[in-house]
Amino acid sequence: MSGRQDLQTQYNTYQQQIQDLSEKLVQIDSDLHEHEVVVATLRNLPENRRCWRMVDSCLVEMSCKDAVAALSSAITGMKKSTKRMSDEVGKKREEFTQWKQKNNVRIVRAE
């Protein structure tokens, strides 16, 4: 491959990595919001009331109290993941910017 093709391949790889990380971040953020809505709903119900939670492909019966505890734990983990992923996206973008400057890469739009 020529140097130009190598640069194009690296450029595309960076773009794809940033896009993949961003999509994963959006998915985790969406799941986090859904969990928060469910917890808010369950907190308005009696603690001993039965509810069902989907775990893998099975419905598991539990009390609202247990479900809130499990979901709260999951929310905490998702918030940590969101923070970590956000930092990772920022680092990857910074790395990409430095790579573009180092290799004197400029975007040329075809008209």
C-alpha cells in the first residue's frame, strides 16, 4: 500500500473507533435512563409487592424492595461505565487530533 492509502486506512480506523465508542455510550445512557424510570416507579409501590425482572431470557419474580436494590446497583455500575466511556471517547478524539496534526492530514470535500 502507498503512504496515502495507509493514512486513509488509519483515518478510517480512528473514525470507526470513535463512532463505536460513541454508540456504546449512547446505549448505556439509554439503559441508565430506563433503569432510573423503573426505580422511580417501583419506589411508589409497597415494598412487599411482587414484580418480575427480565434476567437474560428468564423472568425472575421478586419483591419491589429487592428489585429496587438490584436496579440501584446496576445504575451505579452504569454511571461508572458512562464516565469511563466518556473519558475514553475524549482521549480517542484527542489522540485522533494529534495524529492528524502529526501527519498533516486535512479533510478535503469533493464537490
